Amino acid sequence: MSFPLLTATAALPAIGAIATAAVPAAKRTAAKWLALLFSLATLALAITVLVRFDPDGDRYQLTESHSWIADFGVRYELGVDGIAVALIALTALLIPFIVLAGWHDADPLETGSRRWRPTQGFFALILAVEAMVIISFEATDVFLFYIFFEAMLIPMYFLIGGFGDRAHKDGEEKAATQRSYAAVKFLLYNLAGGLIMLAAVIGLYVVAGNFSLTEIAQARANGELEMATSTERWLFLGFFFAFAVKAPLWPLHTWLPNAMQESTAPVAVLITAVVDKVGTFAMLRFCLQLFPEASKWATPVILVLAVISIIYGALLAVGQRDIKRLIAYASISHFGFIVMGIFAMTSQGQSGATLYMVNHGISTAVLMLIAGFLISRRGSRLIADFGGVQKVAPVLAGTFLIGGLATLSLPGLAPFVSEFLVLVGTFTRYPVIGIIATFGIVLAALYTLVLYQRTMTGPVKPEVAAMPDLRVREIAVVAPLVVLLVFLGVYPKPVTDVVNPAVKQTLSDVQKKDPQPEVEAAK
């Protein structure tokens, strides 16, 4: 029996969460180091998965399958394709940086303060989320996926509601109220999507007789499983609704700005760079594979929603006064590009969308973590409270600029390649949608440069005159991510080589081919 590598990759952070939570309350530093150690060990396993995965091999590799609830056809079934491997690597890469960036975020403000839960709980919850996200990327049993898709909401709820942002000027009581509101809103939105998905999961079982993604997709491809058109469409909508809430896609996005605003910066990165990727990933793995005809039927409406997300998110980002809310609305705009690339139904669009998931995770981590360092120094999230930071903290300002330029997809940085592929893939099949979406790029330049100008340039405000530059720990957090932004910006081939075969297989599931060019290339 071969070593269950996928199970180990998901189980290790879960074990780390239990071990970290069990550390005595007085040993806060030990808990931090233990969480970091487990996150690094998980990264090592994720790299092993990446190395052992053969892009030219079987669609699902490193598979594991065991009977679980036999009477209902539920199996513990895992397997990864190129898209899942890339996102597992992204998740495992970001968690150590999230742990390092949040090193002091759960420390008590004062002796006897009830504002913060124990430090051990903060890091244990982060590792618990990592475990659930990884197994969601690995699961090829629909019921198994659903369990962890929903279970990850619980630790996220406590991270948002119990360990919120310290940059509040309205007193601890009001801050706690705002955190609770954001956490409850996050939970209710995602639970509503999950309940609708549960109904669709049950409906799928009634139609197919099991929950195995591979068996159902194979039976559909071979003509052994027929679904009535109306049944397929309703089941698709049930799955897609839950994924659109998680993504988040307009108009189901309103929980995200509140959640990111009230979270600590590392938890905000966990939300938008890690957890939200499960929604867009699931659109590729489940919606397109299980319901190919319904996916094509819904494409025009979904593309319109994606374009609205792109423009709406960017417009609201322009008008924000809160740094974190600006980054949240920028992420909504970027997720619009990802969804647009998925449902453009072209190889360039879907490769770009998958690459965008990876690149957006890295670029958002850089920008949000630097923003968190900036906010913690000033004690305020308001843009108007800053000014002239680049004169007193040039390294902080420089890395903030790099994160901002990546957000606006500057050529030479990683998000540019993915956004370009998404737009090319959309233009070839839906030119009007592609043209409208390009306005999001212009707006991204506006909100990013205005943010930098108002916070980093101009006269030095007295409140920031003594602001320290990045410390060694903070540089250790952002420097590797900045290097990755540049590396993948000029050489994205390591990621595209892994994801492209999976993208071609997904297009084959929906029986779509790339449009032929109107002008033949010269021979």
C-alpha cells in the first residue's frame, strides 16, 4: 500500500491545530513556533505532491479511495489534477507567511483584557482552516467536499469575530460589535449558499446513485447517465450559488468588505487569498464536469455577473476611505476576472483564470500584509490619516508600491500574465464582454495609484513622523512573495505547464473548442 500523501498533506495541519491549541496558556511563544513548524512541514508535503504530480499523466493522480458510509454510496475519495495541485501549493505557501505576519496579532492588549482569545487559539484556527481548504481541493467525492466546504466556516467565524482588527478608535465595545456583525454576516451568507448546495447534492445522489465525481462524470460522458434538462439546470444552480457566495461574485459579495475590514491583516489574506479560491476552483471541478450542458446554458448570465463584479468592485474601490475595504473591493473585481475566464470556455481563459487564482493570492498577500503593518503602526485604517510615509519608511513604501502595481496588473508582475490570458480568451468568443472588462484595468490603476499617493507621498504628517520601517520579521514575510511576483511575472511556465492539461480536459467535458482565428497565420 502506497503512502497516503494527500491525506497526510491535509491531516498534518489538522494535527498541528490540535497540538497548538493544547499548548499551556502561559507558553504563547511556544504555540507560535509550533504553528510555524507545522505550516512549514505542510509546505514540504505540498511540494512533494507537486513534484510527484505528472502533468501528462492521468487526470486525477495520487488517488485514495476507501469506503466510508457504504449505505449511501459515500466514499473517502481523494485525487488531484493540475488545478488542484497549483492551489494546494498556493495554500501551503501562504500559511507560513500568514503565521509570521500575525505573530503578535493575538497577544493580549493588557492584563485581564477580555478582548482577545488565547494566542494558541488564533494559530490553531489558522491551521484548521488550512487543513479544510487542502482537503477541499483534494476531494473527488461530492459529499466529502461538501462537508469540508461548510466546516471551514466555523474556524473562520471565530477568526473574524474573536481576533479582529485592533485599529479601532471607537472603543472596545463598539469594535467588538462590529467584529461580531462581520462574522455573523460572513457565516449567514455562506451557510445560506451551503444549504442550497446541500439540496443540490442530495438531488445529485437521487439522480446518479452515488457521490463520486469521477464515476458520475464518466457515466455522463459515456451516455450511461442521462439527466433531464430541467434537472441538470436546477442542480447546477444549486452548486453554482454556493460557489458564487464563496468566490464572491456580485451580488452575493457584500459579506467580504465587512469581513476583511474587521479581520486582522493575516486573517484577511486567509479569507481572500485562500478560502475564497475554493469557490472558483469548485466551479471548474464540479459545475463544468458534472453539469456541462447547464454550464453552457448559464454562461451568458454568469459572464454578465462577472463583468458587473469587475466594474462594480473597481468603482467602489476608487471611492473607499478605508484601506482594507479598498483592497476588499479590488478583490471582488479580480474575482470577476477569474469567473469570466472560467466561463469564457476557452483554453486561454481557463488557464488564465487558474493562473489568476495563484497570482491573485500572492499579490493580495503582499498588499494586505504590508497594509496591515502600516495600519498597526498608525493605529488607523483611514487613508486620510496617512501621508509622507515613503520619507520615513522607504522599504515599507516600496513594497507597498510593488503590491499595488501587481494589483493593477503591471507588465512584469505575475497578475499581468493571468489577466492578459483571461481577456484574450474572452475576446475570442465574447468580444463585447472582453471590451467592457478592460475598463476594470483602467479603474484598477486609478484606485491603486490614488491609494499610494495619499498614503505614501506628500508632506509627512506628524502622526507618522516617527513610524519605523519594516522589521526583520516583516521583511522575511514579504520579500519571498515579492520575488515570486516578479518570477511568475516574467516566467509563468512552471504554473501553466501544470494547469494546462487539466484545463484541456475541463474544456473537453463541456465539449468546447477554442474559436478558430479569422486570419490564418503565415506558414
